[in-house]
Amino acid sequence: MTNASTNSFQEGAQAIKYCLSEVNQQGCRVLLSIPTLAIIICCNLLKVIIMIMMFRTRNSNAKPLVTRGDAIQSFIELPDPTTDDMCLYDKNMIEKGFWERAKLPQEYYPRKRLWFGACSTKRWVITNVMAVATLVVLGAVNFSFPKSISDAWLLGLDTAASEQTVVNIGMTGKGLSGVVSNLLLADLPQALFSLLFLSYNSLFTFMYAADEWHRFAHEKKTLRVSSPIGDQRSTYWLQMPYKAAFPLVAIAFVFHWLISESLYFSRIAIYDLDGKYVPENDISTIGYSFKPLVLVLCLGILVVCGFGIISGFVRFKAGLPLAGGCSAVISAACHGAAQGDCGDDVLRPLKWCVVCGADSLQEAGNKTQHTHWREEFWNSRDLPGHCAFSSAELAMPTPGHFYK
């Protein structure tokens, strides 16, 4: 046993000062915990059942609202009268209750919003506080062990090396209770990181969905829906563009690997003086490696700062009102056609533009091609215009003009 593993090792109340060893024939075995294996099998079985249920729902006549395109198609086909005449209302106005008052025309003033605004401030705060707290705890744990930093940094990432392992960090135990408690402790960082990854993945999914939403004001695009028909696009395999999804998956893979090399379950086999294996005396504990944990901390700081820079400096294209995940804003942008008279618009490329008022007259030039829009706007240039999704080639709203 090396100094790296004897500095803090003790058996019960007796501290071990030194050990004597001799070269002996090594024995290898596969250790299997039946209760742990049963729990894993049950969890995976539950996942399979849920996936089968979701697959059956996808292939039924139901129309689940999974993507933003699903919501747009649903609101175009079945407009919600609650959000009529609110085409310029954004999620901040909805959250402040402006839509419950008189639906007054709004002046169009396009602004390039930060990606940060796609998600609520509460969600950002909770996610970042969790990330920072996790990094602080890992840092405190890492530098609390009585180990020379200079010596530890010279070691590699191989967790099997005896020099890497610091045993007995206060959680040693025998029997099944020792196995279960130390397995849970060793996997706790993995569970925390999985939770953080899901939180950040959700944030980026929202931001990229909002980016695609804002692009509808600048170019005609088909809807991205769960069950595409005609020219409609299917959903992303990883719920966001691959240029963002693959780096996130790669970062998650590196984190999980480094964490597994930092804190891991360790089982110490006990042999008597005659070399006979004594299983009832086996000790379960936690293995610890300094260098991988330092790399986790450094990479975590870089990732959190990088995500903050992306969300705090990158802006959406100006045009559509900021929707985020607010269904009322999405609904308000879909009142372009009378109910039941949308035709095949949802199957063709759409663009958010002026569909009623002087702006649309100037661009379209032919009233007869757009009889399904509300007629009262076509005979008066003094009334506010209206913006919505359309498959026609129409103009964007004019800054300074009023729309409802």
C-alpha cells in the first residue's frame, strides 16, 4: 500500500501506520450486486414502456403539440379568438396582463432581442445557481483531501493505478449496505451533472427554437412539425440544429467520463495470512483521483462562462415579437385567415408579414388574391394593419406604423 492511500486510512478506531506486503498471485473476479442490477433493469424497463407509449401516440390520429411548428399549424387551422388583434404583443406584455385589457393597436418597432430573453429569468437563475453551487462543492471536496497538489498533478488519469486512489474518505462499509451507500455516493455527481445537462439543454432548445421563430419575418420557411406533410420539415433528431446539438453531446460525454475518473466505487478484497479470500471482510469505499476532478472544475467554469457569453451577446433577428415559450404570442401571430379557410397554407413555406392594411396593399397590389383576409382593412389606409403568417409574397411591417 502506498503513501497516497495510507495517510487517511483506518480500520474502525485503529489508524494504520504502515503495511507489509509480499508478491502474491493476483486473482480476478467479476463482482455483481443483484439488488443494484434489479433496480437498473426495472428503470430501463420503465423507459422502454414510456418510449413504446410515445411511439404509439406518434403514429395515432392524435396531433401532439411537440414543436413550435405544431403549435403554429394548430393555431392557423383553429384560431383562438382570445388572442385576436394582438399581433404585436410579446411575452412580456402577456405576462404583465396587458392582453386582459383593451386590445389597442401597437406601434411596430423592431428590436434585436438577446438570446437570454427567450427563457425566463427565473429559469436562468436556477440553472446557473445549480451549476455554480455544484462547482463550488466539487472544488471544496477536491482540495479538502490531505494530498500534495504537486504530487497529485503528476499522476495520470488511470483510476486503476494504486497511486491514484485515496480510500476511506469517511464512507467505508462492509456488506450490502456498504456497497449500496458507496455506489449512490459515487454516482451522485453523475446524477447532478445529468440534471444540469438537461437544464442547459432545455435553455438552448428554447433559444434555438426562438431563433427559428424570428427568422420567419425575414424568409419564407416551412413549418417544422412532428408529422410532416408536403413541404413541411421534420423535427431535429436532437431537438436543435446539429451545429449546437453535437457540441453539447460531446461536452456531456467528456464531463461524464472525467467525473467517472474522479470519484468512483472501489471494492477492497481481504485475504488472510494463508492467502485465502475472506469475502465477509471486504470493504466498500470511494476511489478518488485529483487530476480529473481539477479538469472537471476548469471545464465547468469554461462552459458556464461560454453559455453566458452566447446568451448575453448573441441577438435574434429583429422582426417578430419575442415569444419564448408563450403560446399566446404564437397564437396571436396566426390570425391571418378565417377559421376553416386556411387552405393548404400550413403545408407551404410561410412568412410573417403584413396581411391587412396599406402596407400589404402596396406590396400585393391585387385585392382579389387575398379575399380571405378581413375586408374592413382593405378600404381604409387610416386603420391599423394586421400581421400574420402567410404563404403569399407580402411586405414586412413598417417601423412607426400601428398594427393590431
